Amino acid sequence: MMNETTCDVVVIGGGLSGLSAAYKLYKEFNGKFKIVVLEARDQVGGRLKNETLPAASGYDVWDVGGQWVCQSQQRVLRLLEEMKMETFNQYTEGENLVFCKHADDIRKYKGLIPPVGVFNLINYSLIERKINKMSAEVGKTDSFKNPQLAKWDSMTLQSFSDQNSYSDGVSSLFSCMTRVVFGCEPSQISLLFFLYVCASANGVTKLLETVEGSAQELRVKETAAELPKRLARIIGLQNVHCNSPVTLIDQTNEEHGVVHTTDGRKWKSKHIIAAIPPQLINQINFIPSLPHDKFQLNIRMPMGHLIKFIATYKTAFWKENSFSGESTVLTEQFTKETFCCTFDGTTSRENPAIVGFIGGENATYWSQQTVLDREHAVINRLTSLYGTQASTELIYYYDLDWSTQEYVGGCPVAAAQTGAFSYFHNALRRPFIRTHWAGTETSQEWTGYMEGAVEAGERAAEEVATSEKMKKGKKQSEQKIKKSTVDETEWKVSAKKASGRKWSHYLVGASLLVAATLVTCKKLGYTPPCLMGTKTKWSTFWLNKMAFLKDGSNLL
């Protein structure tokens, strides 16, 4: 059929996880494995995206999606090195700022935790220690069926915060953290899933810090969004099909699956890797249907809601005023406050910018407003933090509401609700017939981050490679057994023929010997006893023969 293509593996999703899987298989089979990548959007990258914006030097490129990596994320660093890409440190010199509920209370600080009072700092420190202890316990198990973990899965992070926080200040810190890291409110996420993500990064502090080994340590010189583009070029752009949303995965045939796309094309493949967010998996029809636990898990893992903004400036005035560009905004719940936090966003080419995030309930409100409304609100808040230069030095404001991005549906990660993991976690990575699951949500290390995307993609690729090698080994074994059987049969036939030839040689030889003997006897006038019809013993015959030999006579 003209609209049907046969390949070895179909990768659904051209984000970092899907392309990491494709790249690993490309290397594993030395480019001889036919790989097809189907991406629903008009470009690869998934939650990694960059934009060229007006800047101090003219124009420059910024990440408007994921942007940070760190030294403890070895897989993504290895990929960056293989793609000949470089990193540089997130700028952290100078003081940080915290907006404490109103413009009259702005405080300076250094380090991770804003100055919210000694009692609050002690309270937060105790909570942090408790979270790290609990997450270490979660990290030790692959099963979430034990009573303690099931109890944590029945609680939201908000419930845990309410039970352990003794002031609004600490509770506000939890809300700010959750809005940025997960794109949701503490009341919308399972405590167990929160601990699971902390365990995947080796502690909650790793998720929040900018120091070595922590989530916001390094940025990518060429932008992080360049990484999937380079992976796609190595795999072969002819094998990467954008604008190809998948509608159906048919796995009824025992030899192959068939992936259908909206343009009517069919992709027949021995293996399938789905590297898309959980809620998008449920939008694909499966024949046979997805297992109940997988379908239910996907329902209970909605995408977070995050708006990321970039404000480019003529000068880095915050640096000139000894500020790092890092700020935190602490507010009550259900307010119309804009962003949760900011960081210095100056590029490797030294074009100044501030990058920030609007998440959770704030994102829900501001996504319903215009971009101009958001710009005014963000710049007003930056002005209250950094002074009038935040307005007068502004070159350009850009933001991206990730909830509006079709076939992504949100950012930064799909967060599990209560009950999701204790009941359905076994379905998270378990293959379904010939379909394997990737995407950062399925990772065991740095879940929700680029490192998690790479880890999940490479794990799914390894599952495919192992399956392929097992099939190849089984086929070779069957061929070897068949060849052995054929060889044994041929040997028996050959041996039988050889045995027949051997006895034929004996008979010919004996006949020649007898004939020669008779001829010789006739020449000598001697008749052997066997021809006389007498009962003369054969011993007499051989004695007479020996006598002839003794006399030197030639019997021949």
C-alpha cells in the first residue's frame, strides 16, 4: 500500500525523551535499525523550545521551555558533549530578593531560604529534614503497596504542609515551590508523588538550589532546545515526521503493530515507543484497549500549568546594583499575584534578561488575561523589586503559556494526584504488548527534568534492543538446530555410502587376489585342494606354498 511504511521501531513523540530513545537505538544497531519518529507538532523538542527575541546587541536566542541542567545529571551532560554543546553557570552573585505579601516588605537575602523569621526558618529546616528522610524511604522501594506509602498517597502535599507548618510564611514557601517545580498547588499533588520526585533527585534541596549538583546549576550555551534538534539531524531528518499526530495503535497482529496518523498514513513496526505526556496517551485509540490500570494512571497525572516569561534589557542593572536577579514572591492563596520567582536570564553572549515563572493558580488566572495585561503586571512587580530601571531599561517582553501548546498541554511535568501511585504505579513503565513507555514522567532519576527525559528514553530503547536481540538469538538458535539436524542426516547418508564403498573395495581386492592365485597355480601345474573335490587339509596347501617360497619361486 502506498500510505503504509514498514520499519523496525516507531517512536511517538519528538521531544527529548523520544529522540534520546531513537538516538540510542541508532547507535546500538549502527544505523541499520529503521527508525521512524512521529511528532504531532510542527517542530521537535516537546517541552524544550527557544525563541529569537530583540536584545541589547540586536537579537539573541532564549529557552522558553526547560533550560537548566546540573553536574549530577550525567546522561543529559553526556548527550550535550556528544552533540558538541557547552554549558555555563547560572549567575548567582549578589543578593536575592523576596517579596513578602506586599511591596512594603521586600527583603534581601543570600542562599536558598528567604528571611521569613528565625522561628519559620527553624520550622522549615525541620520539615526539609523530614521530607528528605521520607523520600529516602520512598526511593528504596519499587512497590507502593505498603501501608505507610499508601497513607502518604492518600494525603496531598497541602495536608502535609498544614500538619507540619506553624506559620503562613512556611506554608507560602511550599506553595511557591510547588507552583514552579510542578506547575500546580500543593492541594493538587499527592504527597507520595512529591516524595517520589524528591527521591529521584536525591533530596528536596536539589530541586530548589542553584549550587553544584542542583537543578538550576547550569544553562546551555546554544540553548537546551537545540539538543533535540541535533539529535534529529543525526537520526536523519527524513526519518522524523512532524505534523503527524497519532490517532490509533493497532497491536492485534502477532508479528507487528500498526500506528495510524491523522494524514491517513500507516506505520507498520515490530516495536513502538510512546514518549508523550500521560494525558496525551489516553487520547490515542488502542486495539486492544489500554490496560485499565494504565488508563486510570494517565487520568490521575494531569499536566502542570506554567507560564514562562523573558524580559530583555539594555543593561543588567540588577548586577550593577549587586543583585543576582533571583527573587521570590510569597503571597496568600487565591490572589491575583503574577510570578512566583525570577532568575538572571543573561545569555552566553551577555545579552541581559530576567526570566521568571507564573505557576499554579496564578497561571490559571493570568492565562485568561491578554499578553499585554501580563506584561504590565510582571513589569510592575519587577519594578517594585528592582526599581524603575525594570521599566525604563526594558527592550522586549515575551511569555509562553504552555497550557495553550497543542500536543503538550502544559508544563513542566504531569503530577500524580492522590491514590494514583499506590493503586496504579505498576503500569507506569510496564510495556503493553509491543509498546514501551518513555517520557520524563516514567523516569526513576530526576523525574520531570531533562535528565529524566533522557533516562526514560534510553531505558525504553534498551527494552526494545533487548527484545530484538532475544528474537534474533532465538532465530539463530532455531537455524542452528535446523542446520544441525540437516548435517546429522547428511552425515548418516554419507557414512552409509562410505560403508558400502568400503565393502566393495574389500570384495574387489579379494577377487583380484583369488584370480592372481589361480593364474599362478595354473602356471606351476598346481591345483589347489579347494578345487580338487578332495578332503586334503588346508594346512598341507599352505605348507606346499611355503616350500615354493623357500625355493625362491615367485607365486606371481
